[in-house]
Amino acid sequence: MSTEAARKAGASRAPMIVAAVLACAGIAAWIFQITQGLQVTSLTQTYIWGLSVSVFYAMMACAAGLMALCGFSEFKPSVMSVDERKLAMAAAAPTMLAAGVLIIMDLGNPGAFINLITSLNLTSFTVLDFWAVLLAVIVGVVYLALLARGSQGRAIGVVAMAASVLVIVIEGIMMANNTSHTLWASGMSVASFLVAAFTGGTALLAAIAPRHKNLFVAGLIAMAAVILAETVTGLISGTDLSRGLMASIVAGAYAPYFWISLIVGIVIPLLLAVGGKSLVAAAACAVVGLACEKLWFVLAGEAEVGLAFHHIGPEAESFATLLYVPSVVEVLMTLGCLGLALLLFLIVRAALREG
Amino acid sequence: MGMLSTTSTRRTFLKGAALSAAAALGAGLTLDGAATLAEADEGPAQEKWVKTFCGTCIFTNCGMEVKVVNGVATEIRGNKDHPANQGTMCPRGAAQLMNLYDPYRCKVPVKRTNPEKGLDVDPQWQEIPLEEAKEIIFTKMEECYAKDPRRHMFMYGFGDTLHEGPYQKTYTAIMGTPNYAMSCGPLCEVHHAPQLFNNTFIDRVDVGHCNYLITLGRNMGASAAFASGPSRAMADAWKRGMKTVVVDPHCNVEASHGEWLPIRPGGDMAFCMAMINVLLHELNVYDGPYLRERTNLPYLIQEDQDYYRNPETGKPMMWDAAEGVAKDYDAEFGEVALEGAYTVNGTPVETAFEKIKASVKDTTPEWAEGKTGISAEDIRRVTTEFAEAAQIGSTIVIDGVEMPYRPVCLAAGRGSANTMQGQRTYIVADTVNMLVGALGVPGSLIHVEHPKFEVEDGVILPEKLTTYLEKYDAGFTIPFNDMTGKQFSALARFPVLTTAMGAIVDPAKYFVDYDIDVLFPIGSNGFMADTDRDLFVQAYKKVPFIFTTGLLMDECSLFCDVILPEHSSLERQQIHPIEEIMTAGVDSLRVGGVNYKESPVEHVYDTVQFEEFVMELAYRLGRGPQLNMTTSGFFGLMGTPYQLDPTKRYTYAEVLDRYLKATTKDDGKGIDWFRENGFWTFERPVEDCYDYCIQGAGRLPVYDHRDLMVGRHLKANCEKWGVEQPGWEGRMDEVYAEYTPVPEWHENSLTASTDDGFDLYCVNWKISPRILGLGGADNNVWLREVVENHEFDDLCIQINPLAAEARGLKTGDKVLVESQFGGTAEGVVKVTGLIREDCLGFPAQGGHVSKFLNPAAQRGTNYNQLLSAKDGDYFTVSGSISIASRVKIRKAE
Amino acid sequence: MHYGMVIDLGRCIGCNACTVACKQKNATPRGTFWCKVTTTEEGEYPKAYRKSVPTLCNHCQNAVCVAVCPTHATYKREDGIVMVDQDKCIGCRYCIAACPYEARTFDFGEDKTYFPELEGDNPYESAHEGAFHAGTVSKCILCSDRIDSGDVSTACSQACPTHARIFGDLDSPEMQELIRRGAYVMRPDQRTQPAVYYLPR
């Protein structure tokens, strides 16, 4: 091999090594959690879902959104070329798989997991989400295989779009179903999940195909609209309770995540995109922002039942302290799954190049 | 890890079934102090329920059951068949298993090897066999007694569930020393008025028939739960429509089910005097027939406040309005005059009623508003409602017995009785009741145990005054024979703790000419339960030998030379009389009987029972006859076949068996029967429950002539011997002035101005999970967890929003509180409107200092250190202390 | 037939007897309270007052937790008691998110003992070992074990010193009569049809 080729080969191995290391760290963190229990996380009885669930949602949003765009490209090839679709699916399928791994890592007692599969309790959106994620992963892998063989077509495109929309909608309803949490319990949740999928998908699309910067910008603006719609309306016109809730999001315990989702997730990508700078960086920021948006959404919603029971005042002071900061174990597990997704992506991409 | 582990590794903890030997010292298997158990680890789980009774409050009525599985107690519940608690239990009772299995308990007998003593000092315990430990104690006691039995002081508190057994109260009689101290006395000034007016140790409220209840610093058993009847009685009464007015600086549970009038600490006397002012000077409402016939208010009083006595008969006299002449109180009258001023044999006299009236002439609600912080309008309104609700003149028939019906009660408790003039405040509160005829009758304050009314001068007394004064005078000789301080504090029910401890340190100061060689504290932790901890440290350091039967390695244990580890409450073989002593509902008023318990499991550690040890000690010291006679007397065995033979030696189990058989009389049920059944009850006749039916011809001493006379004898004795009460040198007039027969308001350090910077008042109250700290409650992990996480009254110091705002404080701030007496407390504040605007609330107690207790016991604040029991600060008449101090607060750096 | 409870807030004194009775009967670990009493301050000084509300799992007649449980670990008995089979629970905590009443507790795998600072075992704790599984959810079982053994009562309702908690079959005339006195349920808008009713003060 020439030195140039060797250098390129070496250069491409570095990210793989990093990804593998992250994946291993994640697995090690998970094993630690299995032996110690979830006390190694920052979760509490009130904040019973945290980083893992939020990043799971964010990963699914990006991957499903991207897969839907791929499927749409079967009808409108101008959106993505075949090569671009290959690259996109090489990212989307592993991401959905890794997201599934992450959410299983989040379980307290994964040893009993077989019961989820055999229960077929279709009133449980956890069960529906499992099957939907599984379907989306299978569809994603099949789509990827078809793309690799060059035998993609409208049929798989429709299936891909449907599977994407299905999983996102189910995840939205999974949150909206919890009617005792007013922040979640409306169609707004499904809408915001769908918009997030659009934003995440277009972010990754712009990273792959920079000419679609405008679609990305549209996604960012749509996400901004959703966030502001949720928070500003509550602050201005809502009930005492919703004002307090929104205050806690904007100025209280969850503010850091909110402002990251707004600034890092929307403002900076907009500036980067409009300013003609790196779209990969912009996409990365947008994805981080998405994860943070899910995080404050989940956390603030969880606090509500406590509000109702313990007469915690609606004032922002009640939530003044940052109540949830992910622990090292949670961060490692999350990074580990991202690393896994990256690793699989790099392997698939390398295989596609050779093939 | 606690220091316990260094001395008892093999017994530090137990796996599965308990290991240690049974501590039964009695003869005869059936009387054995531990229930027989299933064999451990054999076959399927052996499970049974064992009957017992609770040991976690003042008066343990509640019947319980413990589930024992393979020799381990795994669950506790109330006994559904028991009429007192009807299967219920309070949080303390429910938590008992964590007292039984508290790993911080004293486990083995130990002796101290480090001669240095202190709260921060490791005693360096050496584990010794039980027999050796007892021998050390017996030898020291023999040496002490060879010198002078008075050189032995006994000390007790609530820790050993004080009222369970006979030997706390009778110890000094058995052992022949006059010296004893009580950690539970100084903040318990609730016995004098009940003694005067109900001839009972404590009074109870007939809530089952009451319609209007005003509480004045008194927990009725709902604010701090008592499952044996009070909680239920209050709930029933609320449902029936009884109105509760809670006059208290703190809005407690009872206030939350009624009306709360936030009162400034120290103002309670003013509140009561204002009520009497409204009754007598505005509404002109009082129970005339009752006052004429059943009180000494018609008695004629001369100018020096004494009764006017017939020069010929020596009897007090009353005025016959029909004939216009004074007669002996027991003569025939046409019409007894309640009011009026007269001249008898040239002596100007007034009725006692006029004296009472005059004493409250100026104590209007407007005047009281300044002292209490309660609006004049509210004082007036509540008094009017009280008077109306009293239904003066009405009667009620209960079980065929007709009695006057006065369904109102002004119930004072230690919150008001332990403030300035507190003892008299309780008397004045009872005066309010008596003015409307509401004492000893349905709906009002009634007696507990069957009172023995002595009648002298036609007035009921706890003891004939002449006899009492004779004994008092005889006991007032310098040097004093004892260290109780009761000579100066002439109305003290209990030894004056300041004197008891102070005389250990400096006998001469307290006019005593000997030292204490041996101290035996039991269930008594003055370092926490009392104030002025430094004095306790000095006293305990000075006594050469201290021993105890101890449950935990608490502050008191740290100063001991020998500790015999003690049974937990559940493990004791014990009886307890059943009687509702606090708040009586219709279903608890008449219940009498006795509870029995013995350990449901093998004793967890190498522990002893206090009573058995005391008996051994008494026999060893040759005081068997005194022990046996006193025991017979206490348990009512005199004149029965079960009376103890003075010459014989008994075990405690044998004593209990006799007591149970004597109590159940014709049924003759002994320990064997009680082991199976747990309790025995009977129903008292209605007449036994109401003073009215028993009182006979005796009149109530509303005009407190007795205490006036006691005060005069105090003065005479002090002047005769040329002595002054330590702390009041040059101020004895203030001391004598407290012995008044009528209500009087005296300014005091609590109600004085707050210009000295101490601009707030600290107040304290019991909470359901922690009342007195007995039963190891302060160390109980379940109770502490509830207090810290689920109680509104948690470890925080409570401050009113107005006070907080003025000082820039908010919930969560760390603060330092200093009292006018120099005490300090640290903590975290909670802003709440459930406390008066000029008060700081300190729920329950915390802040143990001993490092050998559960860390949870060390959290919180030891409120008592903010108070003062110093000479010059405590209440002279009684030796008790103020429950509130003036304090200031600031943020801690 | 549906077991349930009526809690009379006019009788409740917020003493937490029920809290401790439940804890010691079921040996719930540190931090886990299947039954608890929340006392809050109401009103404004000087008309402020305490309000105590005991809470437990409502054993809802239309239980969301049963609907959302992915493994049927949470199920409803014929007598109405909602239970958790800890062998089937995967610890996804969806039931906790769905429950409107903070009735459920997740086991984070912390040391169960109340004496983490000491070595050795505690006989009471040893006797109850193994009752809780890390990573699963637990909650009030309405003393179903007691009921199944023939003693139809609950630890909390029996312990209550004021008889504020009345346990029984909601369909019985006695319970119906109590409910008719104006009893209400928590968060009726959630349509869970709780089996726990409250009578106002």
C-alpha cells in the first residue's frame, strides 16, 4: 500500500478506534450499573427517566427522520442521490440499533426482558415502541442491504417512511399517554416529536448533502417554533401551574438544558448554516440541542406530580437548584451507545466503499 | 463503627435466631421471663403471635401483639381485642422492633477503665461478667451505706417507661435514702392544680361529653398521638361537634381542627385572668349554687388574706344573708352569701369570692392583649362562647346517675404551666372552670386514679394542712437532711433538679453537710432532657461511683463506672395498670384493668431487668423487709393472701404473679393466664369517674388558702434559720410573693421588655414520632426517618414569614439561635405561618452529643439547652423551669 | 367485590402511625414508603392550619399502571388489588411515569439496611431479606398477604389511632354509605377510578 493510502487508511481507523473505545467504556459502565443497580445514576424517584431516555429519543428522532428522508428520496431523487442514501442509511440503521441498546441499558432488570416480548400487552406503549423500534431497525437494515445491491425502489421507500413515522408517533404518544403530566399530555408531544425528527433528519441530511442547508434551516426554525410555543405560551397565558413549570424550564432547575437546546441546538446552527460555515458542526450542535430539548421536556414533566402532591409553589425559586445532572455512568453509557452507532456506521461505510 | 464493637465482637450482631441466654432470674418455668420459643432453623417456619403491651409513652395502656418467626420478632400490631387502643398503635409503638433490635444497644456488662469522664471522652469499656459487675455495685453500695445511706442518690426519668413498674417511685423508701432526682420533673409542672382540685396526680378531660374545649399549652393526645384512647376521643369529639380553641404559640394538629389563637409565651396567666374578668365583671356569669355549695368562695377572708376563724370554734365562717350573721361553715344556713364585705367581731372581712373578683378587676381583655398578643375581641368572644357552652344549671344522666353537666373545659398543660407563674397559671385556669361549675363533672376536668379526699376546714385537700405543715416545718432544719430542695420550693412536687445536681457539686451552698458517693440513674438522661448541661457534667464527674441499667450508650451512660445492659421495652416482664389518664372518650372513660408482657423472643443481648436488679440490690443490702413491705403497699397486696412476707426473698416474677392474682380478685388470674391473654379489663362504675360523686361534703379550694399558708411557713422557716433560697439572695420577697391565694400578675424575665436584643421567644412541642425520647425513640431508625422526611415538624427551626422577612431569612438558611441565658442552638430554618410572628419553633428534640448513638440521633437540635434551670431563674415555688426563653437569631456563617 | 379504603380527613391527625405500621410489616427499605402522610400548611397566618393527607397506592379500578406495564408484571387481582410481580418487572419505570399518585417506588439497588455504617446483620432485616429486588418497582400491596391468610384488614387501617382509615369491600353497604357522605378521590380527571376515597375535614 502507498503511504498516502496507508495514511488515509490510518486516518480512517482513528475514528473507529475512538468509537470502539467509547463502546467498550459504555459496556463497562453498563456492567457496573448491572452489578450496583441504578443508584450509580443521578436518577431519583421523581426524576425516574433522565439522560438515557432523552438521548434515546434524540437518536431515534435523528435516525428515523433521516430514514424518512431517504424513503422520500425514492420518490424525489433530487433530495438524495443513491450514494447519499447509502451513507444516510449507514448512519440511520446503526443509530436506531444503538438507540435500542441504550434503552435496554436503561432498564433496571433487563434479565426479565423476555417477558416484554411474550406479553404482547398492546395497551403498553413500551411494548409498541419495542416492536416499532425493532421494525424500524429491520426496515433500516433491509433498506441498507437493498441500497448496497442497488435494488432499492419506491416500495422500500414507502415502508421506510411509514416505519419512521410510526416509531416517532408511538414515542410521542408514549409521553402524551401520561395524562398526569400536563407538559406531556397533549398532541403537542407527538407534534414536537415529529418536528424533532424533521430537524434531526435534516441536520444529518445537511451534513451529508450540504446543498440542503435550507431544509436544515427550515427544520431549525420549526424546532424553535415548537420550543417557543410550548414555553412562551405557558409563561404568558397559562395557569399558575404551567407558568411555574415554564419558569422552572426557562429560569429554574432545568434552565441549563433549555438554553443549550435553544442556543447550541438552534441559534448556533442557524448562524453556522446561514454564515456558510461547517454544516457538520452545525448538525452536531443541532443534535446536541435535540438531546437537551428531550431532557428538559422529560425532567420538567416528571416534576409535575411532585408539584401536585407536595404543594411546591409555582415560583421559579422552587426549582432554583439544578435537580438533575447525569452521573458519569449515565454519560459513559450514552457515549458508549453513540460510539457503538459510530463504530457500526464506520464499518458499514467502509464495507459499502469496498463493495 | 461504634465503640461497642471493640468490646463485644462475637455478640455485636446476630444472624437469624437470637443467640444469647435468657435473662430470667426467677424460679419456676411458668413464671420465666422469656416466652418459650420454637427451635431455630428446624423444619418449616415456626410462626406465632405473642401478646404484649407497648412501652413507648407515658402511660402504656395499649395492647399489642408481636409476630415471632423462627425466634425473630418480625412484625408488631395492636391487639384488636384490647379496649384501650382497639387494635391501633401510634408511630412509636409501631416502631418498637427497631428498638428491640437496635444494634446500638448496650449488649454486655461493662466497667469503665478510663478514669477521666466527659461527653467527649471514651470510657474505654471493659467487658466483664454480669456477676462481677453486680458485685462491684453491691460492694460500692455497702461501703456507701456503711458511711451514711444519704450518700446514695437515685435518679430516674421517663426512659424506663417510668410508670410501668414500682421501683422508680418507691426506690428511696426501699433503700432508705432521702436523695433522689428526676430528669423528668423540671418541665412537668402539671401536678399541683390537679392535686388541689381533683386530689389526683394528673387530671384528664372528659372529651366524650365536652362541647367547648380551650387548651392552654396542652397536648390532648391528637397533636402528639396517643393510641390508647386520646386520639380517638378527640376525633370522635370533633365529629360530634366539639369546638377546640387552641391557645398556643404554635398551630398544632388540634388547632388545625378548630381555632388557633397564637399566644405570646408567658402570657397565659394574663389570658386566664382576662377570662375571669370577663366572666365576673362584664358578663356576670358564674355558677352561683355551685360556688356557694361546693367551693370555699363564700368563706370570709380577713385583710391579711387568711380565713377569718370563729374565735370559739376555730372554724372558718360564711355569711348567712338571710339572717345577716356570720356562722361556722358547717352550720345551718338560710342563704349562704357569695358576695359582700362584712364586719365580724369588729374584724372587716370579705368573701373569698370578692377577693377573686377584686384580683381581676383591672385584668381586662384590653390589658391582656398587651401581655398575650391575642386581641381583646378574641379573648372576650372566646370567654362568652365558653360561658354559654357551659350550660350552667344543666344536668345529665349517665348510666342512671344524675350529675351537673358543664360541657366546657379550659385545659392547661405544661406549655402554660411551665412558664412564669406557671403553677399558678394552672390554678387560675382551673379557677375559670370552677367559676362555671366545670370541674369533676361530665364534660370537664376530672380525676384519674380514685382520689382520696381529705377534708379540713370543710375544704378538700391532698393532705390535711396541719399535718402537711407539721411535716414541712420538721423537715426545714439546717443542715438539710436531703438534697431535694423541697424545703425552699415548698410546693415542689418533685426534687428541684438544680438543687440535686448543685448540691452534689457544692453541698454547703445548699445547706447540706455531706457528699454523694454513689449515683444510680435509670432511664434518666439529664444531659438531653434538661438544661444547663455543664452542671450535669460537673455533678457526674464529682460523684465517685455511678452505675446504671442502660439501654443505649447515651450521654448519661458515658459517665457511668459500671453499666448493666438493660432489656428493651418489649423484653421486659412487666405489668401496667390500664386507665385512660389523659383524654377520655366515651369508650375509654371507664376502662380499668391491667396489661402484662414478657419477652416474645429470647433476650437479644445479655441484658437485665431493672426491677430484678433492684430487688437483688435491696436483699443484698439487708433491706428485704422494706422492699417487701413497700412492694406489697404499692401493689395493693396488704391484707390479701398475696402480701409479701417481709422475711422472705422473692423474684420479680413472683411479685407480678401475686399482683395479678390480687388485682383480678375472685378470678385469681396469674402470669400463666396473662401470658395467653395479655390483658384483663373491667368497667368502672360511672360514679368512680367523676369527682362530683365522690367528693362528698368537701369544698374546692378556689381560694388557695393552703398555698398561702405554705408560703407563710416558708417565710417563717427562712427567717428562723436565717437562710435564703440560693439564687434569690436579697430577693426573698419575690419568692414569698408567689404564694398567693388569688390570681396575680407578676412581671418576669420572659414578659419583660425585649430591649436587650432577645426579641423572639423559643417554643417547643411534642410530635407524634417523638414525645419523650423513651423507648429508645431518639435512636430508632424508622422514627428518625419519618421525622426527617415525612413530618412537617422535622429538624428545621420554624420561623414566621413576618419574622423571617424582617431578618432576611428564608427556608433553608443555616442559623444560630442564642437565648437570654447564654444557650445556643444551630439549625436550618423553615418559614411557616404555623408559628407566632415573634416565636421560633423547635419541634421535639434532637442533637444528641454522644458519638456512640446512631448518627440520626445526633442530627437536629437539643432545644433544652436554650432554657435555664439556674438558681435565680427557675420557678421558686416548684423548682420547675420555663419551657420558653427569649432568644435572637442570625444567619450562621 | 373490590377492596378499597375510605380515609376520613376529619379524623386524621397526621401522626404517621400508618407510615411506620406499613414499613415494619413489609420491611420496606430505607427511603421506600408504600404508605405515607403528607402534611402541608394551608391558609395564611394567623389563620394558617395543618392539613394531613395520608396516601397509598389507590389500587385504581381503571389502573393505568396495569395498562402500560410492558411485561404484565403489574396486574390486577380479582379482588381489585393491584400487585407487582417482581420476577417479571424489567424496571422500565413507565408505570412510575404513568401513575398520577407517586404510589410506586423504584429500587435503585442501594444497600437495603438501615445501618449502612455498621457491620453485621440485623435479625429483623435478616428475617425479611430477599423481599425486594434491585431494579424493579414495588408498591403497596394492600396487605394482600394478610388478606389471603384470612385476616381481612390492612396494617395501616388497623394501626390508625383515630380510626381515620376504613378498609373494606367498596361494594359493601358500609363502604358505600361512607362514600355517599361526600367522599372524593384524588385526581378524578385522570379517570383512574381510584379505590381510595377521602372524606373532607
